[in-house]
Amino acid sequence: MPTKNPRLNVVLDPELYEMVERISKQEEKSMSVVAKELIEDALEKHEDLLLSEIAMKREAKSKKTVPHDKAWK
């Protein structure tokens, strides 16, 4: 039976495999679901870092700034 979702095969070293296995047992989830959630978390953090870098570059280029006390008057 074909699946709607794409598949990804990943080779883990034994220590990493044991960590995923331990989490899956603690949370009573399949190892596949745990791996998917860990990848999603990592991608969100990576995206946050990239967006933060872009914002910092834009902020450095900006000439116009407003002091905090004036901004909230």
C-alpha cells in the first residue's frame, strides 16, 4: 500500500540510536515519530538562527533609530 508521505532513510551511530530509542520508550511513541519531532525541532531552531542573522544585518544597515523612551511616548 503506497503512502502519501515521503520517506527518508537515516543511518545512525549506535549512541544516537540508543538515545532515540530511549526517548521513544519514555514517551511511548514510535522511533520514527520521535525522529521526525527531533528533526522538526532542529529545523525550527536553524530557521530562527537564520532569520535572526538577517534581522541583525538589516538593523546594522539602518541609519534611522529611535530611542526607547521616545518610541513609547
